[in-house]
Amino acid sequence: MTRDNFEDTVKTLIEATPFRPFVIEINGGEHFEIDHLGALAYGEGASVFIGPGGRLRIFDQESVVQVINAPAHAIRSRKPKK
């Protein structure tokens, strides 16, 4: 995903009223649920996800596969069962 596309998408989701959780998927299948306004810092092509317990994950915005406008539990329930 391009930097501009990522930043525009995330800005729209963060500024939505009311705020609703969303998910960011990066290369390799790792997912981050943005469940509050302070969970993500981004700009200049880089992002920092601040997870539970203060866990930090830094990633390049171009490594983003998709931004999903749904909470993580909704995404897990959509995946086909094996």
C-alpha cells in the first residue's frame, strides 16, 4: 500500500465519529487491531503500533497489505473453518 493511501485511509478511520476499531494487516499475515486512538502513531512512511502492555511494533507503511474497517473478532469469524 502506498504511503499516501495508507495515511488517507487511517486518517479517515481514526477521525470517524464514533470511533470504531479497525485492523491493519502487514506482509506475513501479522494483524494489529487499532482499538483506540492512541494505539497507532504514523507519519513520514513509518508507523508504530502500541499494543497491550506497551508492546511496540514498528512497520513501514508500504508493508501494509490491507486496512480492514472491522474489529479483529469480526475478521476471525469470517475466515473459513478447516
